[in-house]
Amino acid sequence: MAISPSLESITEPTPLDAAAGASHGATLEADSITAWFGSNRVLDRVSLTMPSRTVTALIGPSGCGKSTFLRILNRMHEQVPAAKLAGEVRLNGDDIYSPGHRITDTRRRIGMVFQKPNPFPTMSIAENVTAGLKLTGTRISRGDRDDLVERSLRRAGIWDEVKDRLDALGGALSGGQQQRLCIARSLAVDPDVLLMDEPCSALDPTSTRRVEQTIEELRDDVTIVIVTHNMQQAFRVSQQCAFFLAEQGTPGVIIESGRTEDIFGSPTDPRTEDYVNGRFG
Amino acid sequence: MTVLDERPPAFQDVAEPRVIDPGLPTADRTFRGVVRVIGLFVLLLTSAIGIFLGLQAVPTLQKYGLSFFTETQWEPRSNTVGIAAVFVGTIEVALVALAVGFPLALLTALFISEYAPPRLKSSLVSLVDLMAAVPSIIYGLWGFMVLQPHAIHLSRWLATYLGWIPIFHVDTDATSASWQQSSFTASAFIAGLAVSLMVIPLACAVMRGVFALAPLGEREAAFALGSTRWGMVRAVVLPFGRGGIIGGTMLALGRALGETIAVLLIISPTFDIKWNILSVGTNTFSALIAGRFGEATATQLSALLTAGFILFAMTIAINTVAAIFVNRSRSGAATEI
């Protein structure tokens, strides 16, 4: 397996790190992640640092292991029977897979937004936002809860659209609104990191733009990692980019990663250049 | 003279829609015919049973009128026949079966669908299904020989400590050292315990089927928020499965109302309306019919069939309500975009 020369640059701190200063959010480091489904290896020694105040975009053709990598970052990978992994994922230096780290705490700190909007359909909009508190057994006073609902919905950029119908069912919203409701729900438990798995692939262009705006607004508080098949989106929303590829039956690797303008403007690997310019994948 | 419409065909007024030949291949036509006949036959058979019972019930109902529903005794020779006592007994046995069976079925279904390791799942499913395959005479014998001698201690305990609640009251001194064991045998409670074993697999299978359909997206959403498994079950699986829980329970109730042989073996028949379920003696529709059928004269047979008709109507009504609940559940309908 050829390890691309650019792989070394991954572990070096990016310039963005220094700019971050006093940390909002947290730094997430994936160190030498290898993943299997049964005996099928889908990722091979993938390392990537996702600094705070940065949106990291994971790009690459279908089946290259981006989503698997993302799900490893908050321990959703092990939901799948026969899924295994090696390597470490460190949140501010702590390995989230080490014994003594409760899986529920890890998932609360590293939130996730899914490809298909998945609000709880039997709960109201307000109940959806506070679902994370209920599920983690966190008590909150009534006044605080109303504040939290408003703050989370504002951060997700959907407050003005739903403020008059907080008691309506979450499933009654449009797809784009549902997705932003899901973002609000993730934000309500105050995560350090937000993982987004193709959050706009089921949405129309207007809703997509709205979600991208939301991502831009959240960047200062939450470390964001987003999987996307849309090159323009990756270019628009991210400051850092990692290109995944799984060639002819080999497990997925990161071919190249770095600042987004470098990946799109002057990629060092010809495969990256081909992909970001839409020549394959 | 005819006026020619010179507009192109698509804009001409159409008086009637065109008849379209579905163009089904012969194989499809044949299969559709066969399936239709068999389907109608089953419907016809069920209706025929209902109509037969209904017709048989007419002379009895004409003869006894409303007293058929209010009379407790069943003495055809002295011309007093009524279903009040068996009606109450049937409901009591069925409710005991549900009170015991419902939590067991619900928790078993939850365990199998949410907690059991994947390797064990299929064996557990077949094990529960096997419970449904055991003939009810076996449950009856087991209930009589094995369960009853032990269950009377539970009955006595309930009568001692909860006897102030009318349904648990027994007319004997349950606290005395040499207690009258026979006061506690052959009761609605013990018959209900045996019947509960028969309805658990039915309720469990329906509930498990619905739980398994709870959308993966919503399950993952709960986990990704840091939920425990129990939190996920409460937030996603139980709300989703509500229709299945209610429907499965109603189906179980329908089954419990009609259970015959196990009840017949356990109870000692009485014809009084009794609210205390722990004390000896009760009766149910099906046990009455099975017990009196052999030596019945024509008039008595008609009376028994009338009782059967009422049981039939009760179970049909309950099963219909159950079907409505199962169909109305969100099964298969995940979040729509």
C-alpha cells in the first residue's frame, strides 16, 4: 500500500490551530484508525486531526469509508454487529475508546446529524430539542428549558420559523426544517464536536443553503466534521479537507488532507485533483 | 347532419372514458381466480359459523328473553338458564390471564428485540413460538397437577395480605395454621394463570414484530444523543410499538376468552356471580359448553349454542378492535420527508 507523501502533514498542527487561541469546542484526533466489518477491512490506518473552530470536510467517492470513519468518531460504529476497529480517537487528548469512558458520555459530547432527518415523530418540536436531556437523565427547570429550546433553535437557524408552533409535532416540518431541528436537538446537549453525515443530501437547494449558514455560524463554538459528496459544499463550508479513497478492493485511506483552498487549488496528488475537478467518483 | 369536430383528438370532448383491457397474462388470470375463490371461501365459512350460531340462538332468546342475560343459574331441567355467572367468570379468567401475561409478554418481546445477543435471538423466538405449539390439554394437566398445589400458597398470601380488597377476599381464615387448602383450589385465579401461559406467545409475537420495525434512523438519533438503551426503548421503540402492544394484548384477550380445556380441567364449576377470584369455583362460556354438551337435550343444546354465539360475538368484536389498533400503529412509517 502506497502511503501518499501528504499523509505526514496530517499530524502537524494546522495554522488554524494557532489562530484558535482560547479553545472553544475541542480538538478531535483520529490516530491510525483501521476498521472492519466482519473480516472485510474498510479503513486502513487513517489518521486525521480535526482542530477546534474548524469545519473539516471528508470527501471521496461512495464506499471509501468516510461515513464509517465519521461513525467511529462518536462510537456509533459499534452499533453495527460484527463491526471492529483498531487505533485511537482522542477528544482533547483522551482516548474515547479507553476503558472507563462511558459510551453515553462520549456520544453526548460528540453529537451527530444524520443523512436523513430523523426527528422523533411522536414528540413536539420543543420536546425534540430537549430529548437529549431526557434521554441522558439530565434534569432542568422549566424556565431553563424554555431558554434552552429557544437558544438551540436559534443556533440551528430555525427559531423564527417554528417559534409560534413549538408544540406541533416534529414530523410535520419540511425536510430542511426537520434537519435543522435535528441540529438543534444535537446542540441542546452542548456537545464539543458535531459530526454531520451528508446532512444536506436529502434537502432542496434553499434548505441546503440554510444548513450551510448554520454550520458557518456554529464553527466558533463547536468543532464540526462533515461528510459530503458535494464538492461546492465542501469548498464553501470547510477550512480543512480530507480526501478518502478506496482503490480496487483495498481498504479506504486518506490520500490527501490539508487546508481546503490547497486541496481544491493545488492538490499534490493527481487523484485528488481528478476527484475535486469531477473527473471520477 | 353530423358536425365534424376538427380539433386535434386530444382536445376533442370525451363523452366516456375509454375501456382499457388490463391485458393480464393467462397465468396471472388463473392465479387471481384461484386466490379469489379461496379467499371468499374462508370469508364465507366464518360468516356461515356466525349465521349458524345466530339462527340457533333465536329460539332460546325468544324463550328466555332478557333473563337469559341476567340469570346466573344454568338448570335446563327447571327451565332456568342464563349466562350472567359464566359471563363474569369468563371475564375474570381472561383478565387474570392478561394481568399476568401482559407484563411477561411485553418484557419478553423487548428482551428479544432489543437486548438479546444476536446469536440467541432466533432460538429465543422459536422457544416462545414453541409455547404456542403446546396443546392446551397439556397446559390444563400441568396447571392442575403442578401449578395448582403451588399456586394456592400464592393465593393464600394474597388473601392474607390483600384480602381487604374485595376481589382478593376469601371466606376462610387464611391466617390460621391449618388453613383450608380446598378454599383456594379450582379458582378463577389459578385457571387464569394457566391461560396466561397460552396467551403469552401470541401477544409476544405481535409485540416483537412491531418493535423490530422501529426505524433505525430514530434509534440511532437517540443513541447519538448519549441515550442509554433503555432511554432509546422509551423514546423510540415503545411509542412506535404502541399499536402493536395494544393490538397484541387484545388478540391475547380474545384467545383467553375462548380457552376451554385448560380451564375446564382446573375449575370447579359454580353458577354464582363471584367477584373474589381467589376462592374455589368459577365458570366460563367455553367450559360450560364443553361440560354440558355431551348430555344435552335439543333445547339445552340450543341454549348452549346461544352461549357460544355470545362468546363468538365477544371475540369477534375484540379481535376487530385489535386489528384496528395494529393497523393504525405507525408500523413501517418512518419519519417522512
